[in-house]
Amino acid sequence: MARPLVAVVGKPNVGKSTFFNKVSGDKKSIVFDTPGVTRDRIYADVEWCGYKFTMVDTGGITLGENDVISRHIRKQAEIAMEISDVILFFVDGKTGVTLEDYDVVDLLRRTKKTVLLVVNKIDNFPAEDLSDFYALGIGEPIPISSEHMKGVGDLLDEVVKNFDDSAMEDDDDDVIKIAVVGKPNAGKSSLVNRLLGFERTIVSDVAGTTRDAIDTPFEVDGQKYLIIDTAGIRRKRSVDDSVEYYSVLRSLASIRRADVCLIVFDAAEDLSEQDVKIAGYVHEQGKPSIVVVNKWDLIEKDTYTVEKYNKKLKCDLAFMDYFKSLTISAKTGQRVNKLLEMVNYVYQKSTLRVTTGVLNDVITDATLTVEPPAKKGRRLKILYATQPTVQPPTFVIFVNNAELMHFSYKRYLENCLRRAFGFDGTPIRVIIRSKDEKDA
């Protein structure tokens, strides 16, 4: 059962993102003194008094502005209002009612949804006179202070009154979290929109229009997914804007919480140092990955184009030679339908657990094929191996003395495990422990 959806809307700089972050318990939305920092819809799961629902933060609505970004922000907010069950209309308790508030009210009246009028930035409780806000004609003003968490509990009590008991049910189904990462303007948001089938994130020719890491749940053939569209990760010396700096940090955090990463490269450009660094970060975090070569429709092709490109990829990404790759066009939809099939495949590989008996048989066969190394008259002896965890698959090999393990032999054992169990698309970790460490 889908969780109820609560949209947080209002003009810029009324404290929507501060409220969202406080309630969700995680700084998913960028909070900054500059109005209009939040551009896209950002989701978080919330639980209150046993009720579970999803809250969505939106960009500040400015009907007076008509530039590309402002129009996109309005469109995103309108979509959020359309699909929501309850709308929280935020106004500024310090500045009072403004013409921009009335503009938002006009949009709200078209939705026919339950709207709660939230007067934020009220520092003194019991609240001062709120009579001016009745003029908006939205209903009873609910005073809060997002910054100091005053009145927030009362507001959430009013929110959950609009839910039925199904919002209290647990949702134990497995959800695969997919992070879409890459440099700015590689086509990440276009790919997300193509996968979801509707315009979920801002797409424009201006690099860097996505500033937040944006979560969107969806379901295909009974499998539930959460796709995370991240801001483009620039080189450090290119990040001279403080808002963008926090966006990059948020993108890196999204990689850490993902189950699978789609690393998006621009086929029309040579692989850059920054592309390799982004892939390296995914590798270091132990995430299964698919290298998505986007804009393939722009490439002049012959019989050997794909083969030559893949050969270059394997050379540039030699440190993660396990990766899976796919050439696509997010613009035309070419081969995008194959992505989720690959996501399911690499996710299954990253969660594969090997029984101890089978694991030790493979290790034994490997040592019989290639004898362990010796150092100063002492030969390495492998006692046994075990797999303590997955995501990534991690193997601990106990030996007589870990100092006798040469890095090349450890690499050999990793390759044996990868071949034996088919760990395509996912890194694996092999940890060497001495017998004394095992006993301890």
C-alpha cells in the first residue's frame, strides 16, 4: 500500500526546507539564506504517532518570474500538489501576508486537496495575533517555529488526522535504491525522467540545474525502487559556490546510501579525470555499478564503435574491471528499458551469500592450482575462509601469518572468487586475518 503523500509548498524563503529537514531528521533539502535554493521535489519518509507517510519538499513558487528555472519550479510544485493527499501551505509569520501568498492560494484552490495553513517563524508561544492570515481564506492558521521545533507536534497531529489506518501498516518489501551520478550535464536528470515516464526533475541545457539529491519511489513488475537523481559532481576547484558545495556533499552521501549506482558518462566527450574520480568513489564505497554511456545517438558509428569504446573504458577504469556497461540515449529512449534488468542483476550479485563449505572448496582449489607464497623460509598457509557480510560481498580468509600474504596472491584469490561465483558488476572485499586474530 502506498504511503500518504504530504506536500510542503509556499513562496521562497518561508522555512519550508528547514521544516522538512527537522521533521525528516536528515538534511536532504539544502537550507540557505538565499531564496529559491530548493528547485526540485525532495522526498523523505516520516512516522508520527504510528502513522507512516512520505513528505515532499518543493521549490519556492514565484508566479511573477518567468525565467526557465522559475517556470520549472512552479511546474514541479504543481505536480507535487496534484499527487499529494495533504498540502502544507507555508507562510512567513514575521513578514505577514504578501501578494505572493495570494498567488500560491490561487494554485491551491485548483487542487481540491486538503490544505493546512502553516504560519512559520513564530518565536513566541502562545502565538501572537494571527488574524491577518484568515484573509487568505485557506482555513485556521497553525503557528509553528520550524527552527525551534515549536508547534510542530501539533501540526503533525493535524496532518495524520487526514489518514486512514492503512498508513499505520508496515511496508517490509525490499526496495532497491539507485543513485544516478556523474558530471554536470551528462544527462542524469533526462535519464531519470525517461525511467520514471514523467518529468520528475528539472532538465535544461544549463549545467548544474539539479542541486539536491532527489528521491523518487517507483515500481516495475512488482519490484520496488527508489531512484536518487544527484547534483553533478564537479572538480573541487570548480566548486566556488557555497550552495553547490553542499550539493556535491549531498550527492556523495547519496552514493553511500545507494544499493546500485548508475555512473553516467557523456558519449560525446572523452572520459575525463573527473569521470574516473566519480567512478573511483563509487568503487571505494563498495557499490555495485553500471556505467551508463549516454547520448549514444550523437556518435558516428561503424562495426567496431562499441568494441573500441568498451576497450577504452576498461583501460580507464582498470581499477574496477568488474563493471557492467550499457550505451543508451536518454533523449530517444534507446536501450533505457534494459537498465532496470541490469540493476536487478548487479544488485543480486552484491547480495549473494556463499555457504562456508562451498567457499572453502573454492579457496582449496585455488591453493592447489597456485601454491601460496613463502617469505624467509616460511610459507603462507590458508586455514579457512568465511563470508561475514554482503553489499559488497566480503570474505575473511584466516591464515597462519597475514604478513606472508603477498598482494599479488590476494588479488589472485579475489579473481578466483569472482570467477567461481560470478560477481559481475559488484566489487568484492577480501580481508586477510592471522590465526591469532581469529582466536582473539
